[in-house]
Amino acid sequence: MNQIIENLRQFWQYTGFANCNVQYLIMICIGILFIYLAIKKEWEPMLLVPIGFGILIGNIPLFAGLNVGVYEEGSVLNILYQGVQRGFYPPLIFLGIGAMTDFSALISNPKLLLIGAAAQFGIFGAYALALALGFGPSEAGAIGIIGGADGPTAIFLSSRLAPDLMGAIAVSAYSYMALVPVIQPPIMKLLTTKKERLIRMKPPRAVSQTEKIIFPVIGFLLTAFIVPSGIPLLGMLFFGNLLKESGVTKRLANTASGPLIDIVTILIGVTVGASTQADQFLQWTSVKIFILGALSFVIATFAGVSFVKFFNLFLKEGNKINPLIGNAGVSAVPDAARVSNNVGREFDPKNFLLMHAMGPNVAGVIGSAVAAGMLLGFLA
């Protein structure tokens, strides 16, 4: 009987109940909240469902030495997490993004590239704020990239500049990407007048297949020569787009934009979520990162919309740009462009801004990768 009692006591010590504390319960509640928002509110379910369930996985209280935790060397979760830590999931995500992205709106109206560039002020604004809050230069650079609204880029950069903060940075970046429809509309309405919201833009011109093929080649060469440190992201982004537009690699493009990006999204979401173990994640530093992440989105949206208003001062009547597409300069494709369209239709149901907003939206993808390359170049 004593042996049975001893065995039961040992079994109890190995259970999550015996090792649980309030911190783990808080993180489990956060994971459930993510899943709820993804399913009930449909806020980026492709991201929040894997991350939310990953948070549950990572916050089952473990007995030390079981070798199953994400931070335990050699465990299955730890091996999968290497793709985040070593930064080889993000380039694969960019390959898929390139293979599913149509750059026609940007090619037909190249000046929209400037809006995507203006929105990157969110990155450098958050960088300055992080420095002011006492973060080191490398940590501030990794935190600042949240303003690009690009989860893979945030993971790629933080894995090199601030690996200790990667969990908080990645969750913050993906969380705010999901909150784009909530964060951006009030800022857009605050900064624009009714007359500006009603601006109707000329339909984009037709883009030839030759232009679509040339664009990824020229785009890669120009950006890579400017920021060689961004090659892993920029190279895969433009390569994926060439697979799509060449017309002779349809199978490869379909694989990159379908099964491959889906698999990597699952792995990156679950492992990033699992990395938020309560003892590693629930710290004041994480709170500051979330605050800075929110501010970076506000700055990016403010900069994008304000730049269009400024740019319109130099454009003739009939060629002006609707400032509501300024928010789309962040890299949250295509959600930011949808927000532009939805807000525009609130004031004019027949004014469809989606195709116009896709120009700065895809420019934001390029811009965030270039910004990451710049930060990596002078901080690494």
C-alpha cells in the first residue's frame, strides 16, 4: 500500500496541476482569448488560431526534465522552434507572399510606392521611443519593426538582434496585424476631411505581362543593392513573384502560395505561441513591447495618411489621391487595403478603393523588408 501511495505521489508531481501557478493560468486565458477572437470575430484566424493554441501548448506547467518544452534542448517543440530562432521560416513565408501577390496596382502607379515608404516611419518612430524607454539599440531595432505590421519580418529581425525578446515581439506583431481593422479607422477618420474621403481616383491602367515579369527582377536588384542585408526576405519575395508572373512555373507558384505557406504559417504560429511560457513572457518588458507595438501602428497610420494629404498639395485636381489609402502603407496584406476600402465606402458606397490601396499595401511589404535590412545593417 505504501508503494502505491508513493507511486501516486510521484505521478501527481509530474502533472500540470501540481506545477501550476497564476501566471500559467493568465497565459492560458490569453491563448483562449486569441482563439475566441479568431473564431468569433474572424480577426486574422489564420494567424490567431495557431498562435492561440500554441500559447496553450507552451503554458502547460511542466515538471523539469521531461524534455518536451519549447526551450528544452532537443525536444520536438524545440526542434520546430529552430525555424523561428534561426530565422528560416520568415523567408519561406515571403516566398509564398510573393507568389500570391499582384503588384499591378503598384506598377501602374509607381508614386504609390512613396506611401508605403512613408508608413515605415512607424518603425523608426517606435525605434526612437524604445531607445527613450531604456532598451538597447539592437533591442529597440527589433521592437521598432513591429510598426511594419509584418510578423515574419519581425521574427527575422528579432532572431538576429534580440532573440531574448522574440516571443513578445512576434506575438505583439501578429496581434496588432489582427487588430488593423480596429486600430486604423479612427485615426484615418480623425486625420481626413469629408471632402478628402470622397476623392475618387482614376482606374489603374492595364499592366502588361512583360512589365509584371520585369518588375521582380528590377525590384530585387534595386532593393538588394541598397540593403544587401535584406536579401533573405527580398530575394524570396521577388523570386516568389517571378514564379507567379513568368507563366511557365505555375506548379511552383501554386506550391509556394498554397501548401508551403500554409505549412510554414502553422509551424510559425504554433511555435511562436508556445514560446510565450509564463515564466519567460509575463514580465514588464513584454508589457512595454506591447505598448510600443501599439504606438508604432498609430505612428505608421498617421504617417501614411498625412503623407498623402501633403502629397496632394502638389497634384492637380483630378489626379489627387484619396488619403484613406495612406493607412495601407503598412505591410498587413490585404487587411490594411480592405480597411481603406471599407472606410471609404462608409462615406461613398460606390467609391471602391481596394485596388488603389493594394499599391501602397504591397509597397509596404517591400518597405518593411528594406527597413529590416537597414536596421540589420547598422545594428547587427
